[in-house]
Amino acid sequence: MDAIRKQLDQLMGANRNGDVREVSRKYYDRDVCRLCLAGLCPHDLFQLTKMDMGPCPKLHSLQLRKEYEEAKAKGTDNYDRELEETIERLIVECERKIQRALKRLEEEDAKAAIAISVTEVTQTKEVMELSKQIRQKMKDIDAFDLEGNTEGKIRATEELDKLKEQRAEEQAKMLLEAFNKDRASLINSLQNATQTTTPVPPAAPDARTQEMINEKLKKAEELGENGMIDEAQKLLDEAEALKKLTESFSVISNQLSARPQAVTDSSKMTAHVQITDQKLRLCDICGAFLSVYDSDRRLADHFGGKLHMGYMLIRERLSELQEEKNKKRKVDRAEYDRRRHER
């Protein structure tokens, strides 16, 4: 029920039933979510993921957001800085998680696990065009939301979902091509490592086992001379069993020694471990582990997942906020220079 209620809130507003609690509020009240007013509350991004923050403790209101947008246009209030600081903390935490994962893997001699630049690998014209359409569609949804155009918002949301799915499939295709090259490289490295290995000499017979056999044979001979036939036969059987065990071990050892064995040199052993463990890649957007053996469907699910989409959204939003701030600084600087020149 809570999930359905949240979906209805997103489509029709939290006050769709005429909640009187909302009417008595102002957008600048303490119990109103300023991040929601600024256009992005992190509590709504990662629902049902390992980064789920739970429901936002503050009020989300479409009506109050309209009031805030009007006040912002007049220059009365601006909560962009608060949103920027919150997003920066989330991204810094994500980057720390990526670095911790890389360090842990390095300590386990799997240094080939890297933070792959998903943005660079999947930066094609098709992906860039789809991302542009997605950003525009999100702006359309936001406008429909503020206008109260529920039908337009529903239609635009459906189109947005299709665009996201198309982009995820295109990104998965490009990343899979990169992983195919990784796999080919791993196979070549493993073959080279196998060719450079040296055979391990067969293990020497177990002296302790041979000593036990000799002791049992000698004891059996003594018992036989004393007329203890049953006891002597039992020791003979035990000695024969040990002898067969030793012979079997020798045969297995010879078979194994005929195969290429891992070298005992520690540096070469480390290299071999790295080659066989060079399977993991870290997504530099969300910090999730990816395998070079993942299928295109698995990669598409990753790109279309809430965690990846959430981090992609906040990274894009942070870039927009910083760009807007830089533009404002340039305008303010130009205005300052103009006034100083007039003086």
C-alpha cells in the first residue's frame, strides 16, 4: 500500500485528497522538505535498494513547491545550495565506497579489478542523444507536475521509461564490447602464464608409511612363528593395504606431474592469481560490481536499475547546479564591473 501511495503522490501530488494539513503550511516551514522544493529529494531515489534511506521525515507538497518556485523567481529564496551540499555528500560517500572496494581487492591480490569509466565506454552518439531526450522529458514531467496536468505527466512518464530502457540497452551493448576485449586479454594472459610454468617433480615415497609397513610385516612374522595365525594374517592385511595406498599415491603423483603445474615462485604465483581473478570491474557511477562475464541482459538491468539511475541523476543534477552557479557568478561579476566602470 505504501508503494502505491507513493506512486500516486508522485503523479497527483501528496494533497490529492485535499489534506488540510498541507493548507496550513508555508514552503519555508521547518517541517517542509527543502530538497523536494529544490527538485530532488534523495529519499525518493533509492527506494528498495541497498541505499534505501527510508521515507523522508519532512513534508513533500506540490502546492508548496509551486509557491517556492514563485518565490525563487522573485529572488526571495533559493535552496539550491542545500541541495548541492547534500548531493556532494552522497557522491563523496560513493567515491569512498569505490576506493574501499578497490583497496580490499588489491589486498586479495586481485589488482586487475578497476573502476571502469562507464561514461567514457558508453559515450556514443546514440547514448548522448537518448540522455538529452531523457533530461528534456524529465523537465516536461516537472512542468506537467507544477501545472497539475496529470494526464500529460502520465503520458510523459511512460515515454521516459521507454527512453531509459533504450539507453540502458545501448549502454549494455557498448560495455559488453569492452568486456569482450577484457575476456580476450585474460585468456591470452592465462595461456602465457601456463606456458611459462615449470613441472613439479614427483613426490618422494612416504618414509613414515614404508616404516609402518615394515613394522607390521616383522610383527606378523613373529606372531606366525608363535602360532598366532589369525593375528599375523590381520597384520599382513593391514600392511598390504598400506602398500596399495602408497602405490596409488605414487601413480596419482606421476599423473599430476605430467601436467603443467603452477610455479612455486611467489611472484609468479601472485601473477597467476591475478590473472584468474581479473573478472571484476567497478562501476564509477554507482560503485556496483560488474563481471566481464556478465551478459548484455545483466548489464542492461544494471544500467536501468534504481541504484545506478539514482547516482547518475544526482551526478547530472550536481553538474547542472554548479553550471548555474558559475553562470550566476559571471553575471554578478559583469554587473559589478559595469557599475564600477560607471563610477
